[in-house]
Amino acid sequence: MDVPCCLPLAERRVPAEAAAVLAPAFKALGDPVRLQLLSMIASAESGEICVCDLTPAFDLTGPTISHHLRTLREAGLVDAERRGTWVYYRARPGILRQLAALLTVAPAT
Amino acid sequence: MDVPCCLPLAERRVPAEAAAVLAPAFKALGDPVRLQLLSMIASAESGEICVCDLTPAFDLTGPTISHHLRTLREAGLVDAERRGTWVYYRARPGILRQLAALLTVAPAT
DNA sequence: GGACTGTCTCGACGTCCATCGAATCAGACG
DNA sequence: CGTCTGATTCGATGGACGTCGAGACAGTCC
């Protein structure tokens, strides 16, 4: 997913087309489990982390974790790669930076 | 809503309690209409904007806009103040900054 | 090939959400 | 006080979402 706009939200009005593209990314972050998943992925030492290390960190079934990972994938927030038996996830820093830039506001006066 | 945590997502794993508090704010941003509403509010010249200026910008009924504004309010992203006949909304920069900080990642190597 | 493990897909279920029309509330103005 | 306008709340409805169990798929190891 390419993010077409990245001017801060408070600088000028976000156009409808940009909002339609950006909102799904925020929506994907709008679940506590996905927020933790993304954090675990983004903060992984080696830059990637195995699903087998993600799943046991929650009181949820495998399919549910898989569903949340798919949501993060479809939102363009993470990438997945299968290597042998295991699947590894890594964060996509570009879109994270753009979302952060969008929310950036001028420092308090 | 006080946000208890603001270390970047990629620095260390977001604890479950923090995720439970943060996720609703992102969820509120996860709708194109609300994203545009917040942008219109945050980018208002005078720092605030009247509902009467917000509603006609969308192909939605008054109650629907009101519902979205309530969602933004309950997420702690905006404040509302009634002055006479009209209600004015303004952004809460603090929480926006914290959300931006959470998403901040190190610059590309 | 066959069995086993890790991951994902599918179908189902209950809940939450975006939207609307109708009704209600809050101020302003005769 | 009565009416008018702006904004919100209420109730209903159709669709989306989070979760699960069962089953399917991918790779490994014997």
C-alpha cells in the first residue's frame, strides 16, 4: 500500500482520497492485540520474529493470531516470509514513519 | 484519557495495559470520516471550528457527524465547547504527540 | 511415502459499528 | 412563553469484526 500523503494532519485538511488510504492503517492499529503484535515485530532484535514466538504471548488461539497478522499485512504495516517450517514477520518502517508524520503537531508554545 | 506510555513502538514491546489504552485512540482514527474531521479541527485557523462548518463538508447526516465527533471526543482526541447556539471543537495536541511518538522509528540507515 | 509440526483458511457465532430518521435538548429571538 | 435553528440522543438496521474449532496446506524428518 502506497501512502500518497504525509503532510501533518494539523497543517492542512487531509483530502478524502488520502483519508481513505490512511484510515485502514490506523484501523489496523486500533486493536490492542495488533498493537502488541506490531510492537513485538518492530522491536525484535534481529528485525524479524517468528510466529511461533508471537502466538504464545497471548491467550488466543493460533487462528486468531494469524487473523490479526493478516490484518497487519493487508494494512501494509508488516511483511511475512516463510523460511522452512516457520514464518517470520518484519515491520515496514516507511509506513510507520508516514503515519507518525501525519500525527506530528507543532511543539507546545 | 491519560496515555501512560509513549516509548516508541519499535523500541520495546508495548505492555498489554498500555495497548488497551492506546488502541482505542488509533481505532478512532481508523475511519476516513473521523480522520478528515480531526484534520479539519486540528488545522483550523483559529484553533477551533464550528460543527456547522464540519457537517456540510460530508455527504452524511447531522446525527452521523455528531456520532463521529463523539467518538473523537471519547478517544480524547478533541474537546468540545458550546458557546451560544454553536458548538466548537478543538484538537488536543498532547495525545496526538504521544501517538506520533509511539509510531516513530529510527531513520533509514 | 507417511507422520508430525507449524501456519493459514474456512465457516460460524456473537458483538460492535456506521448510518439513518425521528425525537429531544439548548439557546436565541420575538 | 412559543417558535425557530443548531446539535445531540435514541432506536433500528445492515454490515463488519474478533474469536473459535475444524480442516487444509507447507516443510521436515524418519
